[in-house]
Amino acid sequence: MSVPEIDKYKRLNDVDVSRVDLISDSGGVLDIKDLCTHVTIYEDMFSPTGFMSGYIYMSDAVNLKSHFPISGHETIHLVYRTPGMDAEYLDLKFDVYSMTDRTKSTNERNEMYRLNFISKKHRINCQQRISKKYKGFISDIVRLIIEDYFPEDTKYLIEPTQEEIDVVIPNLKPVEAIKWLASMCKTKQGQNNPNYVFFESFDRLNFVSMGSMSKAPVSRQYSMSPTGVRTDDFKDIFKQFLNVQDFAISREFNRHEEFEAGLFTSRLYTHDITTKEWGIKVYNYMSGFLNDDHLEENPIVPKASKYLLSTNGPSYFRPKQKFGNSQPLVVGGDSASEWEGKLEEGESFIPNQNKPEEHFLQRKSSVGSYNNRVIKVRVAGDSRLRAGTVSGIKIPSNEPLDDAADNWFDKYTSGRHIISRVRHSIDNVSGGDYTCMVELASDSLAEQYPDKKTFSGSDTTNKEEGFGTEQLNDG
């Protein structure tokens, strides 16, 4: 791809759209850049399909829908980038799978419609099933699935796992199998992060833990600079590039839902159908917090939180798993003798290699904690932005500014966040106006909530104003 002689970021939300083509399965290719009024592309760590998707809006005054024709057998070929940022062109191809929102203009000479598209790998995934036995590290099994069931040129990033399993995948789609495997593994290196996710980004397929992603350096430092602290430097277009254009906290916390989902404490009852024995595992958020990697150092509740009481939390029931998530591998250690006579010929055992009961509760809490606070910000379009990277953000505090320049931001809401979702939106494609709606998730706090807090003079104020407890009780 040739690079323009002058590669500059000329204005806020600038974008360089090289091509928007509609390619028919029967061989026709049409440049629709002038007919396309809007493009949206989604990257989502928690996508149900696991793949990127999006849509384009068409303004059709030539009856392209009938003459091309558009029937769901087309490919959208999009090439674009953010200029002046040393960004390479993104060369993207998606399958068109539906047409919606089709409306006629008032003069009946033009119509608008929306073409919805999704990654080509989604169709490949839906057309295949896995009924096969695998043995080895879960990360190696995921690699084999990607290499066996997706195109040879598929790029991927797989984080090594510590679990070795011997399993038969029972007639599952490749992504269903990968997500199932993600639910039963922890990281091989560092902390035992039980929060693996599978998703597609612009560059590759990703099978990684959120805990490991959370320890990456900050890739973007966004700021909602209040008017009182802006300087002449803000006139610089690159300063504006990292400024938040629109902001909303879509979720702050919901302790009731979090408690019911087992985020803080939970119990798992297991039943061995062979020995008829019951077992119980109890999980506590605060003790589990120390065993995972996090964005910040502090938990999302005070250490003396009432939600951490061991008597609280939901209960789950599962059949007891004989050997955990894996078949035994090697006999050894002091605990090997207790398995004598219980192993079939050729089987062997690593004591305490897997703890599926504890892992089940730990994963529910670890993944759920990233939904504690979700912030949505609109920022300047950036083709280098990716879901799964870490971003910093400073949000102004709702109080008068003082002389201390560093105290203008909210200490509990600001900090490191993981980019869980990105919506890349290009309006006026031929002219170009590119923004990103970024969803930032956090599983921890930069500053700890206090276990005890008193406001000096609060009791005195109540008494002086005649609002003591006795007066209120008297009516």
C-alpha cells in the first residue's frame, strides 16, 4: 500500500479511508465509498460469537441492491488508518449476512439500508463441529483447534496454561470448544489467573487471561481535563487526541447483583455418585484477590465489607470430578499411595494438579469483578486501538478546584482500566470523521476504600440544628 507524500493528522477525528469495496461471490467488485455514509466495526472481549462484526449504511440512488445484486453473498473490503500516527493500513474483509433498516426517501428516488457484516471466520466456525479426543496442555489444544479448523494464514496469540487434560470434545463448534476450555484453565506463569477469554481483534485471534492483560503497560492515557486546569498546550491537536469527547459511567457498582452472582463469597457442594460422599468448597473474594493479577492493587470493597461474611453468598451443586479437569499423568509424591488400586492400567496421578471445584468459584468471581465499574468514553478515532489493552483515564472530581494541581481528579474512578469493547465509527466516509466509543472495565481500585470513615463535626451539627435522634423519633 503506497503511503501519501504528506502523512499528517490534519484535524481532530481525521481518518484516511483508502477503499470500501463490495465484492460478490460470483466475481463482481464495486467501489461503494461514495455510497457508504457510515461504517461501524466492533471489537469485543465478551462477544458471544467471539468475532468482530459491524455494519455500513448505504445511500443508494442507483438501485444497487437489485442490479449488483446484494443477497448476502458479498464481502465488504475496508482499508483505512489514522494518518500521522505511524499507523499501518488495516486491511479488513467481512461477510455480509443481512440487510436491515431499508427505507425509501420522500422523493422515492433514493433509499437507505444497513448491511450487517461479521468476520469470515464466523461462517467457517458455524460450518464445522469437533468430535475428537485431545490430550495435553489446554493452550496447546486451543492452538491445534485454530490450526485445524481455521485458514492457514490465521494469526493468533495464545497464553500458556498450567492444566493438562485428556478430553473428548463432544460435537462442539470450534469456538464453543475454545470457550469451554477457557472456563477450566489458569495461567502457567505468574499468578493463577482463572479468567481466560477468547476474542478476535483487528490483528489476530486471542486466547489470553484478563489478569495477564491487566498487567500490561498503559497504551493510552485519556483525560477529561476540566476547564480550570487546561493550558495553552491543549491547543495542540495531539493533546486533544487523548481528551475524552463524551463520557458516561454505564455501571458503577451493583452489590446486590454482584453478591447474587457469587463475586464476594460462594459455596460449591459436590456429590460423588460412586462413594455417595458430599463435599463443600467455600470461596471468599478477599483471599482470592491475592491470588490473581489485577489492574490496581486494591479490592473493590473495604476489607471489612459485610458482603465478605462466610455465611453469605449463593450455593452451587455439581457432581464430584474424580481426577479434576484432567486424567492423571504421573505417580509420585507422598499422596500417591492413596491412589493405589484406584487407577486403571496405564494411568498415573499428579496430586493436587487441578482443583476444579475451587476453580469454578474463583473464575466466577474473577470474571465478574471486571463488571464492577464500566466507563464509556468517546475519543478521537484511533486505528491502533485494540480491545484487551490497558488504558488510563483521569475523571474530574465534582468539587471546587484548589491550588493542588494533582487533586482535580476522582481518586476512586480514575486509574488503570482494561479496554473491553471498542466501537470504531466512521461518518461521512468520503470526507472522513472517525471516533471510537471505548468501554473501560476495572476490577480493582487505585486507592482503597476505608474500613472506617467519620466526618468531623457531623454529630455536633445535628444537635445544634435540632435534628437529634430523639426529636426525629418523636415525630
